[in-house]
Amino acid sequence: MDALVATVPPAPPDISIARLHGEACYTCGAALCPLTPAGAVRVRIEGGWRVWPVVACSAHVAGGVK
């Protein structure tokens, strides 16, 4: 794994597609509110990892992705 990719937190294997594609808050799943970029997560794909940008609602954006 690339050293830079290793610094990005992994997404849980059961993450919803809406959260992963930036259509809902990564933390709580809220979708009917303004969403702000909140960092990135990595997901396993065939042959390695893919880094995905994620968003958060105003209640969770300050905490970033954990």
C-alpha cells in the first residue's frame, strides 16, 4: 500500500453508497441539509485501495473523518 494511502482512514465495509458518494453525511447519513467536504476515506478495490472524498453535515464537519 502506498504510504500516502495508508494515512487515509479506511471506510467500514458496510458503508452506504450515498455516504461514500457524497450524497449524505459520512458520520450520520443526513442528506436533506447542506453538506461540506470533510476529508477522505479509503475503500478496498480489486488490486488495492481507492481514496474517496466524503462530505459531512454542519454538526459533523468540524470533526472530520475518523
